[in-house]
Amino acid sequence: MLERAPRRIRFNAFDMNCVGHQSPGLWRHPEDRSSDYNTIGYWTHLAQVAERGRFDGLFIADVLGTYDVYGGSNEATLTAGTQVPVNDPMLLVSAMAAVTEHLGFGITAGTAYEHPYPFARRLATLDHLTGGRVGWNVVTGYLPSAARNMGSQDQLAHDERYDHADEYLEVVYKLLEGSWDEDAVVRDRDGCVYTDPARVHEIGHQGTYFSVPGIALTEPSPQRTPVVYQAGTSPRGLAFAGQNAECAFVSAPSRDKLAQAVTRIRAAAVEAGRDAKDIRIFNLATVITGPDEGAARAKHADYVRYVDHRGALALLSGWMGIDFSQYGLDDVIGQDVQTNAVQSAVETFRSGGANALDDGEPWTIRRLAEWVGIGGFGPVFVGSGEQVADQLQEWAEETDVDGFNLAYAISPGSFEDVVEHVVPELQARGAYPAEYESGTLRHKLFGRGDRLPENHRGAGFRLAAAGTRDGGAL
């Protein structure tokens, strides 16, 4: 019997155009450079590190608001620097693309507060400038503070946010897939014709939320529609992912939770008429590694000393909708703190995480803050390159996950350590590529061309346009 080839593991670097991202307080570490996020040099260096490690992409998170559940204000968030100040992610991409050749860029942008018409143009522009290396992480929004600052009392109801996002993507698909024929730009020097007007179509969109009658402003880019990323795991979010997502992100802290999430996402793809493997699934994880286990454990212990407990709880309050300022750091969960959601989260951390802490000691609010204070909700893998590679392969085999969205304790150090110690080990095992494949981000991820496949929702607007040759609406 032929021996089965090792399962391929994929990496994205996970960052945000701010200080510290999901490791509040670690910006104070002497080796951390995340406070240089305002400089081009920080980002170009990080992109080069990720490309040296053959990462699929650099995924950039974003929020358009502040975390103000903790204490009912944004004071703790501002003090700790938890995802504020924060800059625009899209403006980073051109500089990083200029110093790399293969690395993809996943940009987070919400559907709630910007009209899809100018946004589609910016997406296409970046896809042109990067040679087809751009992805769009579609978010519907979750911070009420963002809604208030955009003129609303609160966000739309959860499911209605997805209804709104469905139409938003429909407009983007119509513009990028269907408005311009592939051969619309003719560049006929002798005839003095740059674009053939008969090959450019108005989209004629009239919907519940948007009215867009005209044509796209951009000619077709290498991917037309950039790779679509999504992270929703609610029933409505899963249905949205099944129709639209090409990559899905989850933040499961245990193998059981991750396996369940992967199963649901793959089932959603099938329900939408796609193949179960048409979505690449990445789980959040943080890797702390070194030349041996002792060095890695020492790093982890060192990093924990810098965790800003109040900053971590400000993030956690925003993520869970629970004001953790009502508890003391030494309050015991299950005794002084009896909220079901908190107890459930702690049980998951205790029993199933990569760095699970089932040592019999009581879980306090302080301990919870230290857990999420390095990399957020995902597992933390601590060990030598060989040990971390073992754990990553075990998780991939047991859960069917495709790869990992790597958060950091310190930046760029955490990423440099992965490239130095973990990547070579996985490559030696045949579980990680030694070189990039050619082509766009979509082709690198799936190996079947640059454009959306025909079974994807967005491709339907391209196919509809192929039958529209009279200048009419799609």
C-alpha cells in the first residue's frame, strides 16, 4: 500500500495596523516593534519575513470603532492601546507588494459603512497593482461604537447585517465580474480606440439597500474579484460563508471545537452547491518557539509578564459582550464569577487547548486575562520547532483544518521564530512547500486558475454578462 503524503499545512501572518493587536501590553517588551506600525518599514519588513517563510498571506484585521464595553467607556482601551489607535489597512498593501513577489494580502473591510461602488474600485486597483495577490475579508461589523460614529444609534440586527452584506457583495460581483467583458480594452492605436463601448455594460442594480445603475470604473484585474475571506460562524454567517467565502477564519481554542467548526463550514459550502473543499479554513493560533523546548518555555514565561490584564479584559469584554470591570482580578470563575458564557470559555481553555491548563488550580479573572492576553482566543503552541510541528500536524489531521492564522506575542519576532524553527521542520516532513507556486493568490490557494470557479455565487454574474451584449443591465 502506498504511504499517504503528509497533509499540507498553510500559514497566514495575522496582524492589524495598530500596536499589539491581540497581545495587549506586549508592546512594552524590549524586542517588540509593533509600535512602529505607523512606518512603512515595519510593514515591508514583515511582508518580507512572511514571504521568506512561504506564508500564503499577510492577513490584516481592522475595526472601525473602539472597545467600550469594559467599564462602559473606552478609557481602558485607550490606556492599554488595545486596537486603538488604528490605521487603515488598505493603504499598506502597495508598499508591501513592491518588496515581495508572491505573498498575498488579506484586507479586512466592512460592508456596513461604505458604499460598494467606490470600494469595488479600490479592490480592483489593488488587485491590478499587486498582480492579483489581494483578498477581501468581509465583515458585517460588531462594535456598536462604530455604528454610533457613523450616525446610527446601533448596528443593524445580526441577521439583517448579513442581508445587507449579501446585497453589498452582489453589487461588487456585478461590477467586478459582469460589467466589463474580458476583451473590452482593445488598445487599438490605429483606430484610436482604447475601450470598445459595446463590451462594457451597466449593471442596473436596484435593491433594498443600494441603487447602482452604471458601469464599473475599472477594467478587469488579474482575479477580477479578489479572494473572498469570511469569519462568521453563526447559522446566518455560515450560510453567507457557504455562498461566498473562499477562505474562512475561525478562533477555536480546542481541537473538538475546531473540528466542529470545520465540519459546519464545509457543510455550508455543500449546501450552497459547492465542494466541501472549496473553502480553505484557517484557525487562529499563536506559536512561541525557539531552538529547544526550554528556550520556548522561557520566552512564554517572559511574555506573560508583560500582559496588560486590564487591556486583555477590555478586548474580552468587547468580544463576549460582558463587562469584566465588575470583577476583581483574583475573583474565582465558578465561585465569584458565575456567568455561563465565562465558565464555558474557561472549560474549553482548561480541557482542550494546545497549551491547556488543567493543573487543578482555580481559574481567576487574572488567569483568564493572561490566557487571552497572548494571541487572543486561539491555542498557544509552545515548544521547539519539532514539537510545534508535531502539534500543528496533529491538529490538522484531527480537525481537517487547512492551516493557521498566526497571531503574535511580539512582532516581528514571533513570525521570525516560526520561519526559523517551524517552517524548516514542516518542510523536511513534506508538509509545507519549499517554494511558491506561480500565479495569483487564488491560483496559489486552489491551483485551478485566477478567477472565481463557476460554482461560486460571484461567477454567476460573470456568466450572466457573457449573454449580455446589447448594453443592457445584468
